Amino acid sequence: MSLVISDDLVRVSGLSEQELFLEIVLMLFRQDKISLGKASELVGMHRMQFQKLLADRGICIHYDVAEFQEDLNTLQETDWQ
């Protein structure tokens, strides 16, 4: 499914299309509608870059047990010491 945002909305927002998309993703993350991993994936940022963006904006990171387990699995797969 695609979402079409009118040119008028982009224009009146004063944001570029990419900036507006980022704001939408941030809103969905804040509302706990998407995970940290999905949000960072959608905006094309490494998870750590996205976490810094959240911190810079004063947005709390929702970090649950499932995400912790995902991080542990990633560390084990990459043979992190």
C-alpha cells in the first residue's frame, strides 16, 4: 500500500518530502506503533544513528524484551566479544 501526501501538505509544512516522512516515522515510533528497528529501517538509518536522533529530540526509546533479545541475537551472530 502506498500513501499519497498532497503537494499542498508538503508545501505548507515547510518540510521536504524526506523530512516529512521522517516526522511521520517519528510520530509512529512515539505512539509505539512501530519498533525502533522498523523505524530506523524505514528512514534508512543505522539503529544507533536513529537512537541519537531520538535522544537529540528528547524522545524516549521504547526498548522491550523482544528488542533486547533481537539485539542479543545480532551480537551473537556477529561474534561480538
